[in-house]
Amino acid sequence: MKTRLVRIGNSRGVRLPKAIIDQAGLTEEVELGVRDGAVIIARAASPRSGWADAAKHMHQRGDDQLLDPPVSTRFDEGEWEW
């Protein structure tokens, strides 16, 4: 599909048809980049996507142990009052 660049202040932009936005699953925020002379517009990745699965796999392998031994502090020694 051919389209034209439109002026947006000192910049230029491309209007994306709704069908393309829906097909690509784009929302308000997108990732923008350039690869091999092509402009890439992609869904923005959520900051912690995949963390739950990674944690589950670490647990299954036994890799989810503390790196340092626990150290008690004065907050552990007495009851807290709220």
C-alpha cells in the first residue's frame, strides 16, 4: 500500500488505516525503529512481559534460590506497631 508523508509541525508522519492498526494489534504506544532502510512500527512490549513464565521455569530448575543468606535487622527483632 502506498501512502504519503503528512506534515505534523516540524516533523512528518504517516496515517495508518484502522484495518492495519487492528491487524498489527497496535495500541496508543508503539515501538519505532529502522532496519535495513525500512521503518518498523511494532506493538510496544510490556516492560515485564514473560517474567512470570521465566520465574516458573527458574523454580522448576531450582534456580530461584537467594544469592545471599538472609540477614536479620532490628525490624525483625521486635513487634511493629502501626
